Amino acid sequence: MAETSDTRTPAQIEADIRRRREVLAETLDEIGARVHPKTIVGDVKAKVVSNVDHTLGRAYVQVNRAVSDVKAQFVDDEGAPRLERVVPVALLVVGVVGLFAVGTWRRKR
């Protein structure tokens, strides 16, 4: 015949109750720690920092790619400037700066 749980001694029952109380106390401590405002704020901060780091990393990669693309337009594979592209851009920049300078000079008079 199989033994039933009724055959336990009072000491065994008390030990089982003690173990269950300890497990329950640990569980309640874990729940308390998880719902504590400092824990929640810490978790949110960590998530925000992670998202910002991820966003900054993606932005860095995109900016780096854009700079490389622009550089490739003005420098050849050997690293020498492509004068056919650099000179027109330099002239355009000088012209725009000159227009701003003339406009500023006229406003001052």
C-alpha cells in the first residue's frame, strides 16, 4: 500500500512549513526589490542609456559613411585631391564668403 502524506510526523510537517516560509520570504523580498522605486528608476535609466548608446552608435556609423562618401568625391584612391572637383567648390566657397563680406560691409556704411 502507498503511503499518504498523513503519515508524516509533526516534526516533518513543521520542517516543511519552515522551508515553505523561507521560500515565501525570499520570494516576497525579490518582489519588494523589483517594485522598489529605486529599482524601477535604475531599470528605466539603464534602458534609456542603452537606447541612447544604440542611437548614437547608429548616428556615428551614418555620419562616418557620409564623410567617407564626401571624401571619396574629392580624393582619389591614392589620396591625391581631385582638382577637377576641389577647384570649383573652393571658388564657390570663396564667392559665397565674398558676398557675405560685401553685404556686411554695405550694411555698416
